[in-house]
Amino acid sequence: MVIIDLGELGSAASDGPDRRADPVGRSADRSAWRRRTVLRASLAAVLAGALTLLVAGDPLPRPLPGLSVPARLGSAVTVVPGWLLVVDPTVPGAVGQQLTAYRIPGAVPDDVGPVPAWRIRLPTGGFGTPMVLDGTLVLTAFRPETGPPRVRVLDLATGAFRWERTGYLEAVSAAGDLLIGVSDPETPPGTAEPGDGSASPEGSDPATLEARDPVSGAVRWSLSSPPGTRRHYRWSETDGRSRLLVVVLPSGRVEARDVATGALLAATTLPAPGVNPGWHGSVAGDLFITQSVGVATAYGLPGLDRRWSAPTVDGELAPSTCGPHLCSYSYDGGIRVWDAGTGRTRWTDRRWVSLYQAGEELVGSAAAGPGQPGPLAVLDPDTGRSLAELGIWDVLPADQPAGRLIGVRTARDRRTWVAEIDTAARQVRLLTVLRGVSGECRLAERWLYCRRVDASVGLWALPIRP
């Protein structure tokens, strides 16, 4: 695969030499000398580039196999394993939104649009990111105009309605059950008509947590709690599923529970969060961290044993998992890396506004202009020292764990360069160059998808890493 230094990618070379007329008073000889100088410099650059390319291989990688999916402005697009889903916005005279599902073939031919596998109508309102579980498609309606939030489950192959439940989808357990916060009496799965709105008013506290089988909707277990209860989950970074539930009751009782069964694993009592409006709780790795009145306190999971306390500063968010350490961000920019075992500060740096985990190393993204990507660098997790500058790239968000960092940026000629950020090799590998892309690029496993300038969606299969 070609490796090209893309740290200063731009279009200056394509702008050509200065073709403006020489100012009055300059001689023709001076003008000719300038043109010869520019020509020699350009020829030297071309020869140097040619030598580099002869060593590295082709100057640009071959176009990636891809396909195009029709979409309209305002549509929401998501890629789930084996499928691309398009939710078109409501049009005048239509009832609800339209969800169209396209199968993603295993071998993608160039410029061949897929045929819709199925198409259904959805209620008007906002929908969260769809997910696939055991042959089902799970949709979460969080702003329906006809009733309270709902979790709706469809057959992935056909789009047929299976069951739905009023409430919020809070997490998916390691066993694949849907953890739904509800506040209305039990409704047998599949008996409610979609969008009937027969539930408690929107905005009421989800007092009960239900774990439901995604295929049948059967309740695995449930947990009732008083209003004001807060729930926190420990997530797996590999599959995004929850391994542990932490329940904080208004009285200050904190419980660690098994998400597979709902069984109580440990409990302790902390200062009641209800008397402190600034109280915040979060799970980071194997710690439950509370933050209030300028102090963060960590408790081990699942035993809830107190580990350490450390001061915080105004405008600093709660620490989150950051490789073997913890990271916290400030509202006004900058980052702090904590020692997860002791709570001590390992290093701080105001240059970085985002951090990405790549294997055992960190990639820092610096601040840039509004809507513009910033320069990246590989960082030593223990010291924050910059190990390698990677140039200016916008790291793509991922719909499903991809295990790789993909960056994009658009040159002045509107070509979009796509590269893989290889932190171990301290290099950026150019994967492809796309034309006609307007933005909104995302990553889903080995698939890259972007919005085209005509509002359609382009989908490309990224090469498998060697």
C-alpha cells in the first residue's frame, strides 16, 4: 500500500505560477529570469516527486469499489451490519417518514446502485441510531409527535413490525437484551398498535427498568425504583454493550447490579445526590466516579469500595476512560489525563480538544477554525509528549466499532482525501481520493459512507488492513 506524507496537503501546486503582469519598471530580462527560475524549481519538484513515486509505487491508490444510494436533503442515513438505511423526511401531504432498507452486497461493483429490499412508513418524529440484534432492527423514537418515546422492533429481512414498548432504550446488555426505562403499566409486546400514544405523559421519570428479549419482546427481568433514580452503565469498547449497571437512588444508596439478571452485586451509601444540584455520576472503566463541589471521588466496580478523591476545576467534565488512564475535558479547551489508580494528574495540555484511542497509544486533535479539522499527533499516554505529527485530518465517527482510525480532508479542488492513521508506524496511509463528496462522512466497520453533492449517499468498501 502506498505511504505518502500528507502533512501539508493542499492545492497550492495546482494553482500554477504567478501569471500576473510584471509591475511597471521591471525589465523583460528580469521577467524572463523569473520565468526560468520558476520553471527550474517546478521541474525539480516534479523530478523529486517522480523519484518518490517510483520508490513508493503508484502516485495514488486505485479507486475503491463503491455504490450510490439515492437520498434527499434532510434524510438520515445509517449503516448497520449488511444494510444501509435511509429515513427520508416528511413531505407535504405524506403521513410519517419513509424508511428504506438497502442490502450491502459482499462484493461491491463500481457505480451500481442497490435495489431497495423493503420500505415502510414511520411515525413523524426523531429517531435515534438504529441497531441490529439477532435478526431484528431496533428503532428508538425519542421525539414522536403522536405520543411518548417508544422502542420499536422490526424484522430486519422484511421490515415487518414485531413489537414495541413505550419508554427509552438505555442500553443493550452483554447478552443482547434491550434495557428499556419505562414509566407506564405493562403492555403485552405486539398488542399495541404502532403510534397509539397510550402511555404516561412524555417527560415522566422512567421508574422501572425492563430487560427484554429483542426477538420476542419477552421480559427477562425488571427493576422498580422511586422517581429521581439515576442509572449508569459500564460499556464495552469492543461492542458497545453494557456489562454492569450502577443504580443511584435519591436517598444516596448506590447499587451495582448484573445486567444479565438484575441481581444485586454490591451496595453502599453516599451523600444523597438530591441535595446537591451539581452532583454528577459516571462510569469509567472499572470505576464509578462521583463529582460535586470541586471534588471527584472514585469507587471500584463491582464492589463499590472507595479508591481515591481528587480536586477538579470549574468547567471540567467528569473523567472518562482514556486507555489505561482517565481523561477529562474543559469547556474552554484543553485536557487533563489522570492516573486511574490514584487520581493524580499525569499531564495536562491546552492544545488538545479531542483524544482518540489507537491500540495502546493516543491521538490528539488540536483546535481549529469552526467546522475545520485540526492537526493530529500521536501522544505518549504517560507524559503527553508528541511522538509524531500526522497533519490535518478529520477523524471519522464510527457507527460500529471499526478498530481503526480513518481521517478525511477536502482540498481546494473539492477532492476528498481518505487516509488510515497508523499510529504504530507513525504514518498516514492514503486509501483513496473521492470526488463529488459534500461531507457527512462516517465509518461503519469496513465501510465508509459520505453524502454526495446531489444529496445521494456514496458507500465504499475500505481495503482490509495487511
